[in-house]
Amino acid sequence: MSVIVLDRDGVINCEPAEGVTSADAWQPLPGSIEAMAALSQAGYQLVIATNQPGLAHGLFDLDDLEAMHAKMRGLVEDAGGEIAAIFYCPHGPDDGCRCRKPETGLLDAIEAEFDTSLHDSYFVGDRLRDLQAAVAKGCKPVLVRTGHGSETLESLLSAPDPALAVTAVFDDLAHFSSFLLQQHH
């Protein structure tokens, strides 16, 4: 079973400056839903690993988060795919938890849930903390230029981190999906 870990905000959906606080505000990026459906149809297990500090800050509640995720799942299912699971960190940046990326707690939980190792699995994100969590867990880091990806790439180019030198870069989730599906078919 091949798992692909996906960050949510900035990778699958738009990330407005004020954050995503409701299902109405949750809007997919162009091509992301179709890309997820194609990967799912090809046999990949798609697992979301997302920091959601808005819960800790009271910007939205668990019902709002569940509604966002129901909308995302529904769109992927309508396109013929499936999201295997969604893992989220409900804490703020100062809570000192183990699940907030770049910590690997979410990835540890995914491994436990699916009884698998994420070593050499792809982890697609748009922020440095996504890439750092991927590398810390032995995943293959993938940076997309959507969301905060362009700024992340600029910072990596201006201050290279040898640990992140293996990072693959794609314009968006659709380009990553096309690349991966061409490799394996």
C-alpha cells in the first residue's frame, strides 16, 4: 500500500490571509480535486496531515472543521477518488505539542493507524515545516508552488538546507500527480 501524505491549506485548497474558517471559505485550488481522484484511482492511499491552529485560537470549531473535511471528501468522491484519512493538529504554535508540523506526531499517528511505515512515502506541502516533518520521518518531500510554496522555495534557494536538498518542486498538486502517474504507468 502506497500512502501519499498531503498538507491541506495551500496544497489542496486556497489559503486566504484570514485563514479558512468555514466550509464556504474552503475552496479547492484548480486541478487539486482531480489530481487527488487520479492518485486514488491509481491505488494510492491519500492521507491529509494538517495543522489547524484556528481551533486553538477559536476562529472555528470542530463542527466547522468537520464540515470543511466533508466538503473536501465529497468533492474527491464526486471526482471518483477517496481520501483514506485526515489527521489534524488542533494546537497553536506555542502549545508545545508533538503533532504540530514540523514535529512528526501526525505522521506517527498515520503509521499507527495504517500499520505501515511512511519511509519513502511522498509528503506534499507548501511550507518549510511540511518539508521538515517529511525529512524527519524519512518521507520524500515534495514542494508545490501554490499556497506559501513560492515563498518557501525562495527561502530555500536563498538559505539552502542540506537536509532539504532532495525536495522535488512542482507548480501544483496536479503537476505532481501527472508526474507520479507517468512514472508508474
